[in-house]
Amino acid sequence: MSDRRLDHVIRLAARRGLVVGLIVPLVLAARLTGAQAPGAGIEEQLILENDTVRVALLLFPPGSASGEHAGLDPELGIVLEGELTLLTPAGREVLGPGAVRWLPALVTHDARNEGSVPLKLWVVLVKK
């Protein structure tokens, strides 16, 4: 089953108040992450992590991407250098230096550097 189809099935079940036994929790656990590991080639410098917050500086080389994922916690992204292409269910945004985006928990997204220069990005995960 494709990720898009799977997302549709999960949303439909949730809207109708259906409980799908252990399948939905297992699927969600497989697709969601607390602190998403950086994609291939992406460097992460962990600045602070405790019970309430995780702060990291990410460096995306040109052509790199995080891959589609959804975090268990809300996150704040702040572009320092380069351009971030952010793909979410709401669409595609290209964000330059100084741009800030808030992503609520469970929003699928893919962070990409489609530019020709490195992308530096602060990511702040607000843990519950």
C-alpha cells in the first residue's frame, strides 16, 4: 500500500472513530519518529536535548533531502543560509534565510535542498 493511500486509510478510520486493533498503532510507530535521523549526507550538530526540547543545527548539501516523515512532536525550523524547499500536505514552499516555519506534530513533510549552495537550518523540536 502506498504511503498516500495508507495516510488516507488512517485519516478515514480516525474520522469515523474506528479502532483498527493493533494495526494502526504499529503502522504509526513505523512511520513516525520523535527525533528524525538526518537523511543521507545531512549533517546534524546537536546543541541541546532534554525532556522538553531538542535543538539541532542541520547542514544539507545541495541535492539532499530528509525524506518524507512526520514527527511525534511539533517543530520549528529557521533557515540561516541557502534555501529550504519544504513539502507538506499544504503544498510546496521555498524558504530563504530568515524564514521560519512551524510544523504541528504528525504533519508529514520533506525538507530538501534543491539549490546549488549548502542549506543551514535550525530545528527546534518541542517535546511533550
